Amino acid sequence: MTIAVTAVSGQLGTSIARALVEMHTGEPVIGLARTPEKAPDLGIELRPGDYDDAEQLRASLAGVDTVLLISGMAAPDLRIGQHRNVIDAAKAAGVSKIVYTSVQGADEGTSFSPIIKSNRQTEADIRDSGLDWVIGRNGIYIEPDVEYIETYRKAGEIANSAGNGRCGYTTRPELAFAYARMLIGAEHNGQTYLLHGEALTQAQLAEYLNRTFGTDLTYRPMSHDDYKADRIAELGEFIGTVIAGIYRGIHDGALDAPSDFETAAGRPHRSWDDYFASLKG
Ligand SMILES: NC(=O)c1ccc[n+]([C@@H]2O[C@H](COP(=O)([O-])OP(=O)(O)OC[C@H]3O[C@@H](n4cnc5c(N)ncnc54)[C@H](OP(=O)(O)O)[C@@H]3O)[C@@H](O)[C@H]2O)c1
């Protein structure tokens, strides 16, 4: 059974391809990438895979049995068509199963909701494809908060609009392990899994960062409008609006649902105590 992983030049695609290789199942793994030269050397075959190029995708999926589709980064309206290119190419190439990395969040009422809706449309397209399918709805990556530590240190605080909302965080390697199992195991077919570890408040996140990095961060809740203006000033209109919408969703409880990680992965999600302890080296 040949498995192809799209966007293998990105962090999640790389992690999933690596997890598949490390599982030593003997199944051939192929990486597809819009920019193959950016993909790390995992000892796997690389093929071109631009979501905007339907013909290229069809050729690159020749001989593939199962495909892992990583959600794209384009604006929501463009993203749906890009994902359809992959789904249609998979059907045309004779792929039998598609696994999709979707996302958690509020379907309505936040500035992140258009992206959530575009992911839900792709989920529907995949369920209607006639192929076997598995969908994972990813929690929020915790790594960006860790990578942001010097900025937090300078500010002396984490400030955003999540309030006391709990967020189901995860890590790319944890997701990768679950997706590798979802790709390989037929028992997951037809399932939609929420993939995250224990949900944390921003105050708990600050406490983990303090214990790990010796900081003295406090958490300061902000209004939705102030936080959105702050993020747009820092990151620009598109990304700033998306980030503000994610934190509004956290505030409203949209990222605090029971996790299916253990069912998907066959083991519990790594604990945050363990994860943060590992960062101390
Ligand atoms: N759960 C979360 O917290 C969270 C946060 C951020 C993003 N996401 C979602 O998760 C996905 C994977 O995250 P990541 O950490 O792997 O992001 P990443 O490291 O930024 O990688 C993004 C990948 O998407 C690829 N890509 C973008 N447009 C493409 C196109 N038209 N055709 C083919 N590939 C395309 C990029 O290819 P190039 O190398 O050619 O640019 C890259 O491989 C993202 O795409 C996004 O949808 C989730």
C-alpha cells in the first residue's frame, strides 16, 4: 500500500512522513510538495504537488493507494478549490483512501470562522468523494507559543482575548503519530476525530512557560476588539484577523471539546508536564 503525504515541505507534512517512515510498516511513502527542494531528506521519493495544478497532482498520485491531504494556507475561497483539485486527482488516479487534516474552531461568529467553514466544506467534499476517508480536526499547535518565548519574556505577560477559555492544544509530532495510524489502519475509515491533548487556559500556559523558561509571565485578558487591532498591527490584516478569530473561539469554548486522540493514535496524547519537561533538555 503506497502512501502519499502532501505539503511534505511543511512542518506537519514532514512530521507525518517521518512518523510513517519510523513506523517501519514496509509501506512505501511518497512526499508531494509544491516546492520539493524545501522538503528535508527523509529518504523517500518526492514528487511535485502544487494544489493549484490539477494535472500535476493527477500524475504525481499515480500508483498511490492512500493520500494524506494537508489543509492549505490560501484564503478560504481559494482553499476549497485547491483541496478539490487534490480530491479529484486522487479519484482520477485510482487512490482508494484519503485522510484530511482539518481544524477545530467556531463555525460561526469569529473572524476565523470563514477558514473553519472552508475546512468543513472540504470535509464534506471528502465524505462525498466515494473514497474511503478519515478526517482529523487538529487542535491548536502549542509550538508557536514556545517559539514566542522571547517576545513574551520582554512583555512580561501573555495578553490576548481568550480570557478563561480552555484550548485543546497539541504538537505536530503528536498529530503526526495519530495521522500515521489513521493512514495505515482501516478501522479508522469513516471517522472524524478531534485531535488534541489536555485543554489549557492561558494562565496555565503561562505557568508552564514560567516553569520551563524561568520567566515570570502573567496572563492579561484583552477585549476582542483591542486584541484584533493589536494582531493586525503586528501581523497584517489577513493573519492578524485569523489569529484574533482563533482566540475569540477559545474564549467562547469552541476549542474545548473532548479529544479523540487516544482512539486515533492508540495511545494517550503526551501530557503537558512531559512535553514542557522535555524542552528543558
Ligand atoms: N492547528 C494549528 O494551530 C495550525 C496553525 C497554522 C496552520 N495550520 C494548518 O495546518 C497546515 C499545516 O501546518 P504546517 O505547520 O505544516 O505549516 P507550514 O510549515 O507553514 O507548511 C505549510 C505547507 O503548505 C504548503 N502549501 C501551501 N500552499 C500550497 C499549495 N498551493 N500547494 C501545495 N502545497 C502548499 C507549503 O508548501 P511550500 O513549501 O511550497 O510553501 C508547506 O509545505 C497549514 O497549511 C494550515 O492549514 C494549523
